[in-house]
Amino acid sequence: MEEIRERTHFSVGEEASLTRVISEADVAAYARVSGDDNPIHLDDAYAQSTRFGGRIVHGMLIAGLISAVLGGQLPGPGAIYLSQGLRFTAPVRPGEMVTVHVRVTEWDGTKGRITLLTEVANQDGIVVVTGEAKLVMSAFLK
């Protein structure tokens, strides 16, 4: 097994991204695991009657993809969330493709704290979620 190395230096402007299609199975699995069975996400007939005119993906499922980038890529292993602001600006529908993009905006190398712009856009380039994440690297907590 390869040793996991936690980074201890970052540069402002560093970026990472992840693209994924949100499947029907993803929506069903998220509803099952989270217990969020709001019909706006699961019931076609109900969702058709709403201002959205159809089902939308759980916002927190999309936010979870931000967490996947932060924990897996940038800042990566050892990153511990301190906070995450989220603003949902447009719906995501099952079957759509989204791209998560994160960019380092601040790095405090003495405290191991990092701030990143977090943004998710759909396949048409429309921003669906925007926010800011603050994390600390676990190597600085020892």
C-alpha cells in the first residue's frame, strides 16, 4: 500500500476540478443514505407542479462533490473542513453534467489554513452553486 502524503504548502491560484454526470441512481442513493425524500427530488408528478417544472437534484449531493475535490485533490488528503458557504443559483436535473472547480484564494503556512473559492457549473456553463471553503491541514494540528 502506498504511503499517503499530506501536503504542507499551497500557492494562491492553484486549481482543481471534477466533472460528473448526476444519474438517477445517484439521486436515489443520496435520498436513501441522507433520508431526504423530498418529492421535488423523487416524484415526477409532484415536481412537474412546482416552479421548477420537474425534478431537481439534492443541493447537498452537489455540495458533496465539492467535498470530494477538496478531500481528494486540492488541498487533498489530511484536509479538515472548518466551514463551507454555499449559494445555490440554479437547479441541477438528473442526467445533467456538472463540473466542480476550486481555486486557492488564501494560504496560511504557519497555521495550515487554506481558503478556496468553490464553484459548480452545469454542462451549459451556468453556475449552479458558488461558495467559499475554509480548511485546515491535519499535519498542522499535531
